[in-house]
Amino acid sequence: MNICGCLIHVAPHSVQDAAETIGTTPGVEIHARDEGGRFVVVVEDTSDRLASETIMDLHQIDGVVSLTLTYHHFEDLSAAT
């Protein structure tokens, strides 16, 4: 299990389109956002992509000014059995 908490800053003119793209990206959940274009998101591994790959994709969304990893948790679930 790989969970990453990120803060994304989006340019004001791109907030609506970016929010739609971010919110429909597999493995990504928007937890909070403000009118200024700041988003708090959680990114998790999916069966197709690592969280780190998804984070790199989020950097490429039109209007994204910055993305900062603020929290990371990794747990090897196979070791728990």
C-alpha cells in the first residue's frame, strides 16, 4: 500500500478544468480545494500505475503550477500475512 498526500496549486484560469481532470484520475481523491486554486489530494497505487507515476502525470495537467508531496506512507501488505 502506497499513499501520498499532495498539495497542488493550479492557475486561476484553469481551476475548473484541472479539478475535473484531477478528480477523474484513477487513484486520486480530492479532499479539499479553495477558490485560489489549491487542492489537497491523496494519490494511491492502482493495479495499473504506481502513485509516483500518477503524480508525474498530475504535473502535466494544463494549468498546474506546482505539486508538492507533503505526506508519504508505504506499507508492504504481503509482509503482514
